[in-house]
Amino acid sequence: MVAALERDVSEHRLRRLQLQRSNEALREMLRAHHGVPGPPVGNPSALVGLRRDSIG
């Protein structure tokens, strides 16, 4: 039972990393395609600054 749980955790971590990498690649493609400035990848606090600046 413990081995099965450890395997599940390992698979979950791997899948999360794969999704994170895909998400980062898509963000980069969108930025390059649209020329839209965005936050550095992996820095969600930068989003707050962008939103605050865009409000005026």
C-alpha cells in the first residue's frame, strides 16, 4: 500500500512538472507571437504589479 502511494506521488510530481513546462512554453509563445509584455515565468507576484500599472 505504501509503495503504491509513493508511486502515485511520484507520478503526480512528474505530471505537474510536465504541465508546468508546457504552461511556460505556451506563455513564451504567446508573448513572442503577440508582443505582449508579461511577467517573468514562475513569478506570479509580477502579475500583481502589471495589473496595478494597467489600472493607472
